[in-house]
Amino acid sequence: MNYINLGRSELNKEKDKMLKEYEELKGLNLKLNMARGKPSKEQVNLSRELLDIVNSRSDCSAQDEIDCLNYGILDGLPELKEIFAPVLGVNKEQIFVGGNSSLSMMFDVISFFMTSGVCGSEPWIKQEQIKFLCPCPGYDRHFAILKHFNIKAIPIIMTSTGPDIDTIENLVENDASIKGIWCVPKYSNPQGITYSDETVRRFSKLKPAAKDFRIFWDNAYAIHDLTEVPEKLLNIMTECEKNNSKDLPIIFCSTSKITFPGAGVAFLGASENNIKEIKKMYSFKTIGFDKINQLRHARYFKNYEGLISHMNKHRAILKPKFDIVVNTLKNEFADNKIISFTEPKGGYFVSVDVMNGCAKRVVDLCKKVGLILTEAGATFPNGIDKNDSNIRIAPSYPSIEELKTAMSVFCVCVKLAALEKVLEI
Amino acid sequence: MNYINLGRSELNKEKDKMLKEYEELKGLNLKLNMARGKPSKEQVNLSRELLDIVNSRSDCSAQDEIDCLNYGILDGLPELKEIFAPVLGVNKEQIFVGGNSSLSMMFDVISFFMTSGVCGSEPWIKQEQIKFLCPCPGYDRHFAILKHFNIKAIPIIMTSTGPDIDTIENLVENDASIKGIWCVPKYSNPQGITYSDETVRRFSKLKPAAKDFRIFWDNAYAIHDLTEVPEKLLNIMTECEKNNSKDLPIIFCSTSKITFPGAGVAFLGASENNIKEIKKMYSFKTIGFDKINQLRHARYFKNYEGLISHMNKHRAILKPKFDIVVNTLKNEFADNKIISFTEPKGGYFVSVDVMNGCAKRVVDLCKKVGLILTEAGATFPNGIDKNDSNIRIAPSYPSIEELKTAMSVFCVCVKLAALEKVLEI
């Protein structure tokens, strides 16, 4: 059935049918939260052995005789840097190992830049209104940081090869009030788009009008592949080295979606200049991060190969869930093109664009029958999706059965909202 | 022997003797770092069982069915709040549980206030030059935070009952550019002074000229007693409640000197208003702190009594070390009053005032024979001790034997520096 071809009375009939189906959904007494990209219990349990690795009988000395049970070492354990260097795509000297949250490190870095400037620049907060570029749809917590610091967010359209790089070049190279850009370069949140080689290259060739411009390269899903042959993201640091622009990118990742969400380890990769500056800032803030947890992670993974083999176990759990989402959408809307959606090869989300003006209504309809989705608009700065069409689906947390139910609910709500919309015109 | 009563030739003779002793010290090939208040291996090992408490077979649900292995809960586990409420001297609703570092939370709070203001005030960074009061000698890392944020530090003299409260009242109540004061109210760093009841009461009765003034109450040594009957610090929050000034204090503590330095848990206690504001700020910065480590700590201590009984084990290790420091100083300078020093009943330091103009020289002499002390001046803002007399001794880390050697070295260096000084006049 294709709504486009239906007359008003047929549409009304279809709407009545959907309303009936929707009423029946209420009987399910659903209570399912799919708002966030939260790993499932099954995924989290993959890492339980990590909890035994450092115990009361352990020798807690790390490389270079670092005593992990006591104070010291601001920038993290060398062995952990070694394991994560290929994830960040930088060398060991270009890594700062932090605490339990990469988001927190992004906030810190921006906060440092706000109050103290970037490698000698005027503090951002003392300059005229500064701006960040925000590829959209994107990650709501990135945008929230900008709001917190009163940094103006400029939306940038996402394409299948990454954010609109023509516009980015034009803005960054001509407007010195633009100080940064948020990027989730591999399996982007929420669309699952991996930036093309050309996009990465052009990022590395940027000649920013502002000396204190930085690329916030949140490689959150660097090794979070859903297929056996991962999509390849060009190494931005290597490209920047070629173009003498090593100070541009600040790269982030964490083990929150590898070991334990909120109890893992976060990493920052950047040029020696940037690392030196960021380390100096952190030296005022703390004596050091939790080295015992760093040691646990280093000993658990052993090496990069160990890390990747651990990720394969996540894939085995996640892939069937993404298949349910994508296949349900394909089946339900095969001949009724009222939505478009992505088929990500990794990451944590499926991005769905419903009919313009319907996203809020769909999320609301779902909520009323017990299915909590990410707030409509959340994937845009200040929560404003001017088309009101994008919805982020997070398939990881529910069980297979719950997810099947959730997707049925979602499809009914999408159709009902669409019918309401076309009938009101 | 009392230098005061000696003539020049006797002093010269004494100096030659000390020089000879000093030369002999070089032969010891000492390599001892006593710069920081760092718990010893023996102390750290007291908590090793903590590492086994949460393991691969554990049920990791905390109170209120909080899953510690996954995202969620910004302000920390309820059971841990319960254990530490009496340490902070606040109720459970007045606690925010953080990460591994209370210093980091102090930095964060000041950073939040700099960029976003205090409960609705103009951001500190947008106001004219703001100032903090700094009881001196004090904690170098407190002062470093001020330097980082370009906040002017105003030294306040410490007395045996706490910082000079007359001056504090006068300044805070008349100068709206004063926004805060650093306090280590129990067993202060480095003197080990516990604020008197009157001092605490007068803090609670402050009527600051600035609405956005806060007392940074770093109760780092709240339960770090060296005697069986601890010194009693009056509860500032209770006093503030009586005086309708609950929003004044922000209280900090951590388990860095209870369990593992740098791998423990930090706490913040404050009024409901302040907690609400600080929690809101943190909600932009992170999804949450490491709840697995919080769970370890809660299950390890079980309750407040468990915590205190754990501290008794620390006391048993620390007390003999403090005795060595204090007794050596008493014996060596019994009839030669060229120094004064504190005899703390808790905390991590002994504060020594050597002859004016000699502190740098003493620290330097010690360094040249392999004994690293806290940099002279470090206990004052910007590293400037205008008398050049205060030296902080940190007895915790060395073994008993090492400490005995270190104290011999220290005493020789103090005497040598003093002799140099009196002879140059």
C-alpha cells in the first residue's frame, strides 16, 4: 500500500485501521526505554572477567615501575596507550589517557579553551561570540556542551560521504569566530555514516581563519563494526601530518561501549603541542586518573588484537538487533515510501527520517504506549529539527523479543502519524 | 647548644662541624622523595581486599536497582552517600558522589562558577578581577587552581584556632570581589590545625558582600586522626542551618588517603540549592562517574563504623612516623630554638618554620644529598613565602628507617642553613 496513491476515503479507512492497531498496542503494557545508545546486559556481561584481573593478590606495577595503587602519572599507563594507539590512529606520545568518560574530556578541553585559550590564544570566553559547526543530525550531548558554554551552533548538512565539506571549508576558512566542529567520523551518530577519504583529506587541508580552531574528532565507534569487513576511516592524523596541520584534530574515544558504560577508560589523541597544552591544563585539575582501572583494561585486552577479538563478541550480539530494525523497516515500508532510513555497518544507531512534521508526533505516540525513543529534535542543536522528521533508533539495549515488539509499535506509530498528516492537509 | 648565645668564632666552629656532617651525608647516597602527602605501600595494602569485592560473579545491582555495570545515575550510589554523610556532616540529599579526585571536583566547581556563575550570578570570569582568601601556609594545589583561573589570592594568617577570622569577616563582608576562601578545617595542610568552634561559628555567620561567595571547605582529613580521641571539628552545615546560610559552604572529601590514592571516590556536600546547581552543571559534562568503584567502596566499608575501623589501621601505621618527626625535632632543637613546628593530632603533615630566609636553602641542601622535600614557598600562593621560613614535612611515605635517616639529614641541613645565615649578617 502506498499512501501517495490513495484517495481521501481510502486514507481515512487506513487511518481507522491504524488507530485500531494502536489502541491494541496499549494492551501490551509496554515499558521499554530505547532513548539512549546503551549496551545490553548481555554485552556488558562480556567483560565481567575484567573485574577479576586486578585483585588483592595482584602485582599492581605497570610498565616503567608505575605503582597503580598510589598517586602519580597524569597521562596514563604506557601499556594502555600502546593498545589504543591504533584505535586513535596516533602514536604513543600523542595520547592522554583520562578517566571514565570521553564526553567529560571533551567538556574539559572546551572548558580549558574557554577560560585559558588554545595554545596561547585569547580565551574563547573573552572573544566575541564564538561558533562551532555541527554536522546534523548529530550527537545531542555534543550540542549540549555548546549550549552550556553559550557557543553558537551552526548546523551543517550531513551527506553520504560525511558533513558538507564545501560549506565547512567556506565557513572555517573565512570566519575567524568559528573555533571548532563536532565530528563522529566513523559510523556517525545517528546515521552510521563513515566519512569518505576525500572528506577526511579535505578536513586535514583546512586553513582555518582562526588560529585557535580545532576539529573535535569523536571517534566513539572506531572499532564498533557490525560487519566482518569494517568500513575504513582514513587516519586524520596521518593526513594532517602530510599537510602540516597536526594541531587541528583532537581525537577522542573510550571503552564505554567496549567494557563497562561509565566505568571504562577514556582516551584523547592529539599532536605533541596539543597534548602538552592539555596535560598542563589537567595538571591544575588533578593528580591523576584511576590507574587501577587502566591496569585492568590493559591486562584484560593484552594487545590491540585482544581488543578487536573482544569487539567481535559485541558484534555477534548487536548485528541481529540491527537486522531486526532494518528488515522491519524495509518490510513495512517496502511499497510505501513515507520514510527513509540508514543501514549502518557499525555504531549504535539507525537514523529514520519520517514524513516532515511527523517526528515529534511519532515519538509522542510511541511514548503513550510505553516505548520511549530519543526525543525528536535531539539530534539537532538546541533540539530544533526544522523539518521535524529525524528519529534516532537505538537497538542495542532491548532483547530481541522486546525489539521486535518495539519495531512493530514504531511502524504503527509512523503510519498513524503520516496518515494524520496527509489527512490534515 | 643555642646559637643565640654563641660568639662568631664558636658559630664558625659549629658550622665547620655541620659542614663535615653534611659531607658525610652525601655518602649515604640517599634517594628519598618526601615532597607529597603520599600514603605508604603498607597503608595502601590495607585496602587490597577492596579489589576482590566486586568480581565477575558479583551481583552488581546497587540500592534502588541501580545497575553499576551500565550507564546512569549522575550523583552516585545511595549506599555510599549514607556511609559518607557523617564524614561530610550533611544529609544524604546534600551529597554528590564524584570520580576519583576531590581536587578535580574543586576545580570543576570553580570552573563552572567561572563560566556560568553561581546560582544565577554573573559568571566569575566576566566580573572585574575576583579574589579568593587563602589561609597560609596552605595547600599548594588549591593555590594553583587560583593561578590557573587568574583569581587573585589574598593570604590570610593562620592562628592556632584557624585562619584569622577577624580579617576574614572584614574582607568578606566589605569586598564584593572576594568570591571564596580555601579551608582545610581539620588537621589543616600543612600545620595540622583544627578550626576552633568559634572559628567555624563565625564562618557560618559571615554576611558576604558578594552573593556569589562560597566557602571551599576541603575536609580532606576529616577522619584521618592520629590519636584515639580525635579532635572535634564543629559541623559547619549545622551551624549554617542555624544562621540561614546553608548555601555558603561547599564541602569536599575523598578516599584517596583511605583506600587507594587516585583510585578512590570523591564526595561533595552542599545545600540542596548548591547540589542542584552543581548537578546541573555536571549533567553537561558527563553521563556519570564510575559506579563499579563506588560499589566496591560501599560494600567494602559496609557502614560508617566500618570506615572508622579501617582508619584505625592507617593510624597504627602513621602515628609512629609522626612521632619520629616530632621527637627528632624536639630532641635536636630542645635548647636551640632556631625552629618552631606543629605537633598535629591528624592529617598528613608537620609544618616546620626554620629561621627566616632559610627555607629555600634547607630544601636545597636536602635535595643535594638526595632528600626531596616539598618546594619551599609551596605552602603560599604563587610559591611566595615572604619570610622564606615554612617547610612542609610529609612523614607518610618513607619507611620508619628511611624516615629516621631523612630526619637526621633534615636537622643537619636546618642547622647548617641557620649557621650560614647568622654568620652572613
